[in-house]
Amino acid sequence: MTRLKTLFDEESKANNEQLGPSSCINVESVERLNEKAFPNGDLYVGDFKEILPHGKGKYTWSDGTVYDGDWEAGKMAGKGLLIWPSGAKYNGDISGGYLHGFGAFTASDGSIYEGHWRMNIRHGYGKKQYSNSDIYEGEWKEGEHEGKGIYIWNNGNKYTGNWKRGKMHGRGVMEWINGDHYNGCWFNGFRHGNGIYQYADGGYYFGTWTRGLKDGKGLFYPAGSKRPSLKKCCTSLGYDNDHKTALPQCSSLHLEEDIVKKPSIKRSLSEKISVSGVLKGSGRMSSKTAESSGLSDSGREFVHHNSSGTFSFDSDAGQSELQENTAVIYEREYMQGVMIKERIRDYNKLSKKAEKKTKFHAKETQKSSCVGIFKGHNSYHLMLNLQLGIRYTVGKITPVPKREVRAADFGDRARITMFFPKKGSQFTPPHKSIDFYWKDYCPMVFRHLRELFKLDAAEYMMSICGDDGLTEISSPGKSGSLFYLSHDDKFVIKTLKKSELKVLLKMLPKYHNHVKEHENTLITKFFGLHRITLPERRKVRFVVMGNMFCTELRIHRRYDLKGSTHGRITDKDKIHENTTLKDLDLSYEFHMDKSLREFLFDQIADDCAFLKSQQIIDYSLLLGLHFRAPEPLDGLVEPPNISPNMQSSPAGQDGEVLFPSKGFVLLAHEPSSVNTDPGPHIRGRALRAFSLGNQEVDILVPGTGRLRVQLGVNMPARANHKLPQDESDSAEVELFEVYDVILYMGIIDILQEYNAKKKAEHAYKSVKFGHTTISVVEPELYANRFTNFLKQKVFPEQP
């Protein structure tokens, strides 16, 4: 009896969660042959093994709940039917008293789920028909849509694609009942990233979206245009010809093909679903959610979408000839749904431009120095080697007690070396890459730098070494360096030349002191310096840096600004969505709050003084611009709920114009209202704004939230578009002249010394081009010219 009591007590605890308070089995009972009645009114009829229900049996609780099915050692296990007083019922596999395996569940509201379960939660493949007739069929995780799945709304709209935490996320196709289609990337329930929108009238739009709104550059093909191929669209916008690179946030291309291949289930799929008390969330998408996440762009402006739900890679051969009036396409640029620029293009000329760009890309790839370095060793092996080495180093030095950095930590012997054989060793795990040697330079110094930058060792290691891996990105410069981006966008890893590594090691003690004394420094933040030696003694050197553009806001423009003019313009045919532009490409000047501007140039002066002391030249300001949509967007975005005390005053002191205007709002800084987690390019304190009485400030961005304003991060300004003197392309129209912008910036490329080689280059170019226009000048002149250019041309004082 004691053993029975214990088992029943355990069962009671489990059933309290599974079946409600009435599910507890009372041991104090009256027994008959194959029947047991309990004083509280519960009744069991069925097979026993010794004194425990075992085999087939039916248990009826006093509240009316009934289980009829298999039992094992006093617990429901096997197959059975559960019926609740509310009318809900479950018929399927049960294990250890839990809904576990395959089963059908009908809720009291009429919704039906049939599929796999794990510990009372929908998990695996299943189909659910909601009470409002919506249907979801696909993969579940912990009670929510996650993986590949198809959702059909009761109005006929249909989504086929990837899900995450119950929301459309990844690659997916949305089909509206009106005939519109969207095929592309999704994030948190919104169109977000690259995609193609096909309108019911036959028009196409290929471009980018942010939180459901067109945002960035795109191509619009009117109805009746020749059907574009994905390859040409990608090339025209500057994406890599490889479709996987063109749609970086998306994975599988063959969506419906992947989803329709259901796991082999011998049972037939009837249509059943969850009830409260047993399941974790209904997962139903309301009509309001459907409207906000999958809103149709009907009536305006996508590439051919075939029956398999994939992009078309068909060539244009064999298609019907166009009439002259349908050979026109439109290059457009949007900001949060508002079109700001349009350029009318001839389809045939654009096609030739795309072909030319493809050939140029192939030539540049062959010229790239990294190809010669790596030869047979593909970048995947390098990525894996890097992750293995960083995981080893961080794991080795993290347990070491914290201490101040010593002179010996910068010395030649301050290295960690290890051999990583493919089969593993006493100190290293087996891996799928090739044998390699690992060297970590000055590990204690870089650990202290990461601590100064307030980075947690575990989070740093997971960002770079996690299962999601690293993404290889193309090099924006001429160096031919290989770049990797961490999966969370926090860190950039770049290959270095041997000379650059030597410069960094030489300047490291002074660099350490500088970033320690100047928490708001704009200079690149370095987090690690490593070397991988491959077979045949090939050496690849890496530096880990903070990503200056790690933000949830879209970066619409990128500029690399040096202050020189020779060679500082980009060929228009080579400009695309992610091109980093140069000095002479800059057609804006930025006006910012008086105090913010003073803070900015005080820090630039300190940073340039440091670089000058190290004889460094050729550095630049990397500037990222996030544009806020002009006034036409006001009617599309619900205004934020701001209390009266959060509104900025209408005018500043001395008649100064307050920043920002309608694109965002400056507010007094509240640490509890903003994310204060340190980022890869965030360390300093919040900045003070003159327009708010020199208080520390945050910025409220409609549709995004409240952000902390720091030097080089989330800095508000107003961009004035400088109209060109000669409008050479009359087909291009800039619709606005003034924009509210949010700036991201930092000083990069700080590893070039003014050495003998650069002095010789300076002498040659000075004669040929003039010393005022070239980039290679002596450090003091470089620093002065750099600062003056930013003060006068980029961030001038307000008139």
C-alpha cells in the first residue's frame, strides 16, 4: 500500500498540471474485481497489475473528465481518449501521463489540431484548423509555428514559408486573394529585407523592405514589361549574382517543395487543435495581425513567381518582343514607404549594364589577393578554424583572475599557440576542417580591451563561435581582404597583411591607453588579433573589430571620407544598394545640435592627435546614414504615445532650430527607458543636447522605439541635399531636399604608417596630381585636412 501511495502521489502531482485538480487518484478507495471506486467520486474500471492500473482501463474523475485507454504501472501510457467536461477531447499517444507522440485534439471552441506532441505541447509536424476557419499546416516548436509551414486565412490569403516563434520569419511567399504575390524575406511578421512583389496587373517591384514598408533602392517593371530574371535584378541593384547572397536573410529557395514533403505519417490527418489549460498559446493569427504583417501593395507595383514558390532564374530568351512603350523601367528609392527618388531607365540599356557589371565582378574576383592566398583552402575552412581558435583562447584566459595589464602582456612572448589536428588531440576537439596552427597575439591585453568595452566573454564567444556561424561579405575596398560578419552583426573579422599586423602590435600599448582614457573614442574597437597557419606554411592573419553599423535601423547610405579628392569618386555604373561611397560622391551636408557637434569635433581632435603621434595616415571616417521618411509618411505611421513632459520645446536658445523635427523626437535621457546593453561600437556616456538645455538625451524613433544617443551612435541630424550644378541625367528626379537622418560613424583603417614606401608614393603623386588632392601626405597635414574637411564640408556650423 505504501508503494501504491507513493506512485499515486507522484501521479497526482503530474496530473495537477496535465488534467486539472480533479485528476488526482485517491488511494483510499473501495476495490472490486477490475474496478476501483474512490471516496471523492472518481472511478476506475479496467485491468490491474498487482494494485496498479495496468493494461486497458477507463478512469472517470468526479468533475466529469474521462480517460479511456492504455495504462502502465499506474500512469496513462500508450494510446487513449481523453474527454474534458468543456467538450474538448484528445485521441492519440500518451506517455507518462502527458500528451506525447501523435494525436488529435479538438478544443471546446471547435478548433482542431492533429499532429505531433511533446509533453502536452504541440511540437513537430502538425495541422491546425482554427475556430475562425484559418488553417496552419507545418512545423511547430514549443507550441508555436517554427520552421516551414503554410498558413491560409479564412479570406483566402496564403503564406508559404519559414516561421519563428509564431511569426513569419525568414524566406516566404505571400499570396493575396486579389492576385498580388510577395516572394522574399520576412522578419518578426513583416516583410523585411530583399524581395519581389508581383502585382495582379502584371507589374513587378524588386527591392528591399523594412518592417513591412519599402525602404531602399528597387526596380519597378510596369504591367506589360518583359518579365525580368532574378539574376538581372540582383545585378542591376548590385547584389551578388548568387541568389543566396542576394537574399542574405533567407534560406531555402524551394519553399513549397520543401514544405509539402510532409513526414511519413501512417495516420490520416483529420483537423484538430488546442484548448486552454493544456496547450501553450493558440498560435492563431488574427485578421489585424494578418493585415499588419502581410499587407498587400495592390494597385501599385515583382520577378516571375512560378508554381513552386521560387524565384525564376529563366533567361529572357524566347520571350515575346516588347513594344517601345513597355521597354521602360523605373529605378526607385524609398524611405519607410515614401518614394524619394525615381529614375526612368531603358530596359535594354539596363540589361547591358547588368552584363557589364557581371563581367567586371568576375575580373575583380580573379584580381582579389585573397584568392591567391587561400587557393585550395576555401573560406569555410578559414571560418571554422577561426571559430575553433577563438573558442580555445577565450576559454583558456577567461578563468584567469582579473588584473591590470602589464608591460609583459604586450611583449613578443605574449602569445598563445596551439596545433589543431583534424582528428583532435589532448587539448583540442576533433573538427571537420583541415589541420592548422593557431596563434593568438597579446590575449590578456585584448581581454582587458573587451572588458573596457563592456563585452561579456561568453556573449563574445557565442557571437563569433555559435552554431549560426559567420557570414562572408565582400570587401568594400581595394585591399582584397576577406571579411566575415558575426551572425548577430556585432563583429566584423578582417584579414590583415603582415605589415598591418606589425603596425597594430607596435601601437597596441598606446592604443590601449587611448581607449582607456577616452571612452567616447571614434577609433575602431579591436577585440582580438589572431593568425592561422595552413598546410604549406600559408599564414592568414585576422583582426576582430566592432561593427559600426550594428543597429536595428536600416543604413541607407555609406560613405568613406578622407578629405582628399584624387580618386575619391565612384563610377556610377558600379554604385548599388550597399556600395560604400567616397568624398566626391557626398551630396549632403549635415546640421546637428550645437552641443553634439562640439562633442564630436572634440573627440575627432583627440583621436587625430593619437593617430598623428603614431605616424598613421590614410584613415577615414566611415559614415552611415539612416534617413527618416519625409512628411508624406506622417499619414501612414501611427504617432507614438508621448506624454506632455516628453515633448521638446519649440525653439532653442538664440533662435537655434531644434533637432530633430518630424522624423524623430529628442527626449531627456532615461536609463530605464532605453537599452543600455553595451554594443560593439558603444561604450561612452549619453550625450548632451544644447536644444534640451544641455541635458543628456535619447531619441524617439517612430516605429522603432527609444534609443540612447552616443558619440557615433544614434546621432540625430538634418541632411540638406546639395543640388548638383549640372543635371546630366534629366530622367532622375530627387523629390526632396531636406531629410531627418540618424548618423553612425567611426574612424577606420588606422593601420597604415607613413613609412618609406608611402613617402616615395607621396613624392611621385605630388608631382603628378598636386599634394593638396592626394591621400598620401605626411601625418600632421593629413590630420588637419581630415578635420577641416569634416568641419567645413560634412558637418558645417548652422548658418
